[in-house]
Amino acid sequence: MTAGYRIEGIILFSKPLGEKDRVLTVLTPDRGLVRLSVRGGRSTGSRLAALALPFSRVRLDAWRGKSLDGLRGGEVLDAHRCLREDPGTIAHSFCIAEIVGRLAQEGEADRALYLLVVTAFRLLEVADPDLVMAFFLVRSTKVAGLFPLLDACRGCGGPIDGGFLSFEDGSISCPGCPPGPPPGHNMTAEMVSLARRLRDLHPRDVPDLSPSPGALVQLRNLLLDYLEYHLGRSVNSRRFLDILA
């Protein structure tokens, strides 16, 4: 029998492979990104089809292949069915999955990123999707070591109540000091305060936040711009968020 292994993970993407099969991209806590072929995965009658649904948290039995490992079986731990049914949660879930697919690496464990995605998908079932997206962007930049330095002005070291955020070095400058290197964007006091709260609060308290819709969307868009700058490429699925706005 072909050597196998077992993984726990979240299905980020499920894409067609040939006429009958699929390829899964799975985020795992211990192996980073894992890609698996699913034989017959495009058939609704396949016993493996239920394991190939995006955004599900699963435990999978895989076999080792020469160029691509394959799915043998497994079980669904959290189906997250509603994330695939509502247009708003679909758009936000795909955006999260795309960003994670850029941040994670094959073969490199990142338990913090994995737990963040588990948390974000659970929150999407109970909280405002825009709020969850902002929370995810704040925490993902923190996990990646990219979160902006929002606690003091880069120039005078004084407290910040809004200012210019430099994408280059993540610093923020108060209105009375020279701005950091471009590119960048201005942050209002409400945006700075919201970013700090999302950085520090317990995830269970996220649904209780009630920021103004304007500041929430502005922060989300700024953090997407900031992350795209550091990734060196666009987040394609963000256009669906713009359509929903």
C-alpha cells in the first residue's frame, strides 16, 4: 500500500483537475500549505466530494504521490456551510483564503496563522463580515510581523491621534511631523483606534464592536492596500468586497 499520512487543515481552494478530478489547497498548522489531488472529486456521487468543499475544516488521510499527493479519505470537523451560501460571506471567505495562500508556505509550519483562519471563519458565521475582515487583516499583518507601528509618532514619539501611515516602514507620523517615506495613506483617529482595538482584544469580543461603517471600510481598504504593497501583488478577490460595499 502507498505510504500515507494524516493532516488536519482548512480547505482554502478546490480547483478542477482534468475532467473528473480536483486539486485541494489545504492550510495545516504543522505543514503549512498542502496540495492534494482528489480522484473523481468533480463528481457529485464521489465519497470524497464532501471533503473538497472550500472553507471546511477537515481531518484528511492522504497518500504520497510522485508529483502531487492524493486524498484517500477523512472527516469534516467544521463544515462552515453558511460561508458558501451567502454572497457576503463567500466574498470575504475567498478574500481571506487568497491572502492566506500568499502568506503561508508549503512545508513551513505556521500554527498562529492557522488558528487565525479557524477563528476568522467561525466569526464570519456570527459577526459582521466587514468587521471580521478588518480583524483578520489586522491580525494577519501582526502574525506576519508587518503590523504598523501605531502607538507613537515616528518623528516626535508623541501619542497618535491620526496621521500619515507609511507603507514602506509601517510608521505613522502625527500632523505636526514630516511624514515617513511614501507610499502611504492618512489614517483618521477613529481608524487608528479601531486598528489598535482589533489588534489587542480577544476574538470573542469582536462581534460586540460597533465602529462606524465609514471608518470600518476605510480601515479595511487601507490594510488591503498595505498588505498588497508588502506582498508585491494584488489581492484579486477584493474586487468582490468593493461590489458589496
